[in-house]
Amino acid sequence: MERWQELEKAVEDLLKAKGLRYMHLTNYACFKCGQVQNSKAKGHPDFEVYYPHFYVECKTGTGKLSKDQKEIKYLIEKNAHYIIARDNIDELVKFIDVLLPQHTIPERVDKPKRKFKRRVLG
């Protein structure tokens, strides 16, 4: 497992342990150049946490934000938090520990099942 995969796994494990709902954009390595990319979500952070709302971008080594990532970061920071996890998740742990006491995670509400009647069109 490569370093960036280990970092993403650590972030995912932390979010699960804290009981947060999130979306993880999975990346892939280009078979020609080996560069990690996701062409359908160009510039979007690796994780989006729904409540409390923030984004996480994982970078290892000397990894830098691409031009697209910088543009998305600028747009996101107007309305939400954008965290860059570099080589470890220490900053993310501190951020979540500060942010979570201010927000209570809403309980899941199970809606009553609706009964449908089959109608015959004719």
C-alpha cells in the first residue's frame, strides 16, 4: 500500500471512529505516468464531511495543490472549512476535537414506510 493510500485510510478510519458521515472520492493511478488522478472530479478534495460540514485533502511528502485544487479550495473556504492532511492526521484530529463539541450529530430518523397501492392504468 502506498503512502497516499495509507493516509487516506487513516482519515477514513478517523471519520468512522468519530461517527461522521462523509463521501470519499477514490482516486486511481494513471497506468502511463503513475500519477494519482481523478478526471471526473478534477480539483475536488478527497473527503467531504456532511455534518459538521468540512473538506479534507490528503497530501504526502512534498505534494502540492494543483491549479484546479487551489481554485476549488478558494471557493470552498468562502462557506466551509478546508483542511489539508499532510503525512499524518494530527491536525485533522485537533480540528475535529474542537469542532465536534460545538455541533451535535443529528440522530437518524427512520421515516414510517409509506403504503403504495398499485393502480391499473387503462
